[in-house]
Amino acid sequence: MSIDIIFKIAAIGLITAIVGQVLKKYDKDEIASLVTLVGLVTVLLIVIDSLTDLFSALQSVFGLYS
């Protein structure tokens, strides 16, 4: 695991916030909500992928086999 994951999540959050604010300014609230939801799902997928890597590493370190 590296610090790149944190930068990816921060970048996705920043881009989502900017796009959401621009869309809300132009009265496109539904699309802004959809953009926010897509950003959230993207971040959750990144976090889940990182967690599976972490559990795989822990499984190999402690010699646990499923």
C-alpha cells in the first residue's frame, strides 16, 4: 500500500466537488447528485480493492489458508 491511494481519493473528491458546484450553479441539481454518487462509488471501489489487498497480505503473513 502506498500514498498514491490517498492522492487518488483526494483528487476524485476534489474533482467531484468542483463539478458538483458548477452543475448546481447552473441549476442542474439532479446531474450534480449523480456526479457525487459516481464519485462516491468510485472511491468505495478503490477502498474495497485496497482492503482485499490488505487482507491477502495479512493472510499470507500469518499463514492463514481458506
